[in-house]
Amino acid sequence: MSNIKPFSFIPMVFGDLEKELNKSFDNSMSVSDWRPNIDVIEKDNQFIFVADVPGVEPKDIEISVNKNILTIKGERETEHKEKQDNFIRYERSKGSFYRQFTLPDTVDAEKINAKAKNGVLEITIPKTNKSISRKIEVEEKD
């Protein structure tokens, strides 16, 4: 009888898949070292993105909009630990993150505002007043 457990290969396959994904993107599109949780809230006149970015300085966050794609990039560094420290476990993530969201045509990209405080990033994206739909009358053909 074999000592191989059913499905024991799955972590190995997904680990290899993640390595391949990291290779397949250029640096600007690399799989994030960590991903901040982001809430998206829609109100009557705006969208609000709230991201948990503990340990990330506001100067280390880059936000851009291009063709209705909101991009949020940043990097979190940790303190340099001396080798003399005897770590048993180290779970705090560090490194870069990269998130993208498709925005509707009804946003006013020129008036986007971003603020960060106590490890929480808030991006406010106002909606425009322009109407994206119209009624088209059907005329009778001569």
C-alpha cells in the first residue's frame, strides 16, 4: 500500500502555478507580494474605496486613472531585523502591492481625492452629472 495521500500534489501544483504567474508578468504587473483588503462603496454622488494599508506611508502609495482603470500601487517595508534576533515565526507581510479596478463611465476622474490616516487609505471618486444614456426616436421611413 502506498503512503501517498490523496490530493497531496495540489499544494505543489499551485505553488508552481504561482511561480509561473510571477514570471509571466513584467514588473509593473507582477503578482503582489501582499494584497490590501479594499471595500468599494457606492453613494448617490460618489464612489469610495477604503483600503487597509497598515505600515504603508502615504508617500509610498501611487494612485492613477487611465481609460477608466483605477490603479493603486504601493510598498510596505519592515524594520531591518538583526540576525541575532531569534525568530520562531514571522508573519508580517512586506513588499509591493498592485490593485486595479474598472470604473464606470460616470466618474469624474479629474476630481479624485485620496487621503491616508492610521493605515487606512480612502479614495473618493465623484460621479459626473452627464447622462450616459439617451432615448432615440424611431422615425417612419419614406
